[in-house]
Amino acid sequence: MRKKIIIGLAITLAVALAAAFFLSRREDRTEITQTATLGRATVRKVLDATGIIKPEVGAIVKTGTRFTGIIRTMHVKVGDKVKAGQIIAEIDDREQRAQQEQAQATLRKAEAERAKVESSYPLQIREAEAQVAAAQADYDYAALNLKRRRTLVDQDLDARNTLDEATQQAGTTANTLAARKATLDRLQRESSLAIRSAREAVNEATSALEATNVRLSYSVIRAPLDGVVSEVTAQGGETVVAGFQVANLITVLDPTRLEMWIYVDETDVGQVTPGMAVEFRVDSLPGRTFSGTVNQIYPQPEIRENIVYYRALVRLTPQTSTDLRPEMTTQCRIVVQQKDNVLAVPNEALKWVSGEQVVFVQDGAGIRKVRPRIGLAGAEASEVLEGLAEGDMVGTRVVLPPSRSGSRPEQPAAGPPAGRPAR
């Protein structure tokens, strides 16, 4: 029994010594635990930023009324879809209806008066013109008779009193003619003024009726645009009072007209220009990636927590807008630069060793360390200009000996400095 215990202890000691020797040999060499094959791909330099979905100017309209009264009927509720011009609420309009009928009666009266004036004055003028013509004929006859009587009296062929009678008759007819002409002139002037006044009265009554109709139209509230009712602040039976400000009742949102505001750090805004592609996600749809284009960059900065940002505006298509909601927070990536079909190495394969950026390549001869020349550094991969070839097997997970890794563990070389957004 004692002999078996000694043999077991000897075997255990031998195994421990072998394991220690193996581990000591392993610690002196580099080991690759995960690899990737080098190939051609698209490399993109991006800026990460935070965005907010906002409605475009005019995409959200607060609809109210300038009408004071009791809401007779509220036809919509929050979430209902409406069309432009659709009746969404009605207010009690009995008082305005009475005013409308009064205005219509006033207009009818004014139109009747205008018709009377336009028909009566022409008749009076024609009558006065006839009287002037008759007076003119009487005057012409009296003047001719006076001339004839004067000739006869001068030749002692007629009595003197006949001349006096002819002279008196001529004077009388002249005065009658002058009076008739004055009456005609007065009627013509009065006709012009009366007709003008009657027409202006009709215009005034028409304007008053139109104003009443406009005020009456305020009792019917219509949707200002196609969209969705996002807010209702009053219900049927409530009284609305229109004062200096319009009483807001219903808010309508056009869900197809949204945009995105991206807040770009002041250190990165110089890299962003209109036309750059943008990719973004929202928490409510984690499996989807949306796209857009930078439309403009606002010159006015916004300071948040002592950090200066500039707002980049991204226009969204109607199809994209319908899947989003205002005030959603987005995680954005602005594509600053992109190269297609270039030799790309995964950023996980770029390691910092002794202050150098290197890649470990595994081939038939073992593991070799390569210091490649990197071009465009992307978010997931970087462009390789020299040092590596297509098809190389590079290590993405590498275990380095302490003597080689030093105080710096393996890490991707393309990562951003601490505190800065990922590129």
C-alpha cells in the first residue's frame, strides 16, 4: 500500500513539472485565438452623433377658432386621420345666423332702393327734357312773333299794343325755357348722386353680408392639411371664447413631413458638408437602419453642458417619415468619406505593440508581425496601402507574451481617443 502511494505522488509531481514547462514555453510566444481573412471591401469614415426627429415647418398646425360660443359637435379624437378641408368641429352659430339674415335683408333693401333710383331718375330726366323742348318751341314762336309785330308796327300796319303783347310773350317764354333747363340740370346732377349713393349702399350691404358670412364660417372648423390629429384641447359642450389670441382646439400633424436635427460637435463640424449620406437608428425599431442626406448646417451654435454643437439638418422622405415620430432620439452616423473595393483589414486586427501599430499574420511558417501602412481609417475596417496582401490570415484575437505586450494590452488601433465620438 505504501508503495502505491509513493508511485502516485511521483506521477503527480511529473505531471505538474510537465505542465509548468509547457506553460513557460507558451508564455514566451504569441498565440492567435481568432483570425480573419483579408479581402476587398468598402471602408467608410463616419462621425457618430445624436439626432432628434422634428416636424418640418408647416407640418404641424394648431387649429383654433375666432368664434365665441359652445362647441356643438367635435367630430375627431386624437389619432384620427383627417383630410384637408374636412370638418373637424362645429360651434353653435345661432346668433351669427340671425345676423346673417339681417344683413341679407339690408342688402335686399339696398338693392331695391338702387333699382328704384336707377329706374325713376331716367324717367324724370326724359320728362324734363320734353318740357325743355316744349319751352324752347314756345320761345322760338314768341321771338318770331315779336319780330313780325315790330315790323308791322314800324310800317304802321298794326297797333302798338300788339307789339307790347308780343314782347311780353317773348319774355315769358324765355323765362319758362330757362326754368325748364335749370330743372333738367338739377335732375341730371341729382340722378348721378342718387344712383352713386344707392350703388354704394348696395356695396356696403354686400360687404357687411360677406363679413357676416366670414364670421359665420369660423363656427365650422376644418382640417388645414392632410394628417393625423395629435391633440384635442376641448370637447363638445365646452364654451370657447375668442379674444386677442385664437383659441387653439385641435393640432394636426402631417406624419409624412419630418426632418432630423443632428447635433455635431464643434471639433467635427468642419468635416460635415451638405450632401453627405447619413444612417441612423431609433430605439423603437432596433432592427432597422434609416438613411438620409445632410441638407444644411445651421451657422448658429447651440451650447449644451458647456459643449458647443452645430445643428445639421437632414431631410427625410415621406416613406421614412411615416415610420418615425416627432421628438424621437436617433443614433446617427454621418458618412464623411467612403472608398469602395479597397483592401481592408478589420480594426480588431490592428494592435498596438510597444507603441507601434501592427498586424499579426498567420501562415504556414508560423506567426509574423507586420507593420502595414494604413490609409482611410473606417469604423469597422481600415484601408491597407502597403504591407499586407489579399487572402492573408490576420489575427483578430491575439495573446501576446508579457515581455512583448508590455503594459499595454492588445487593442484595436483604429479606435478613437477617449472622450471623442467613434469615427
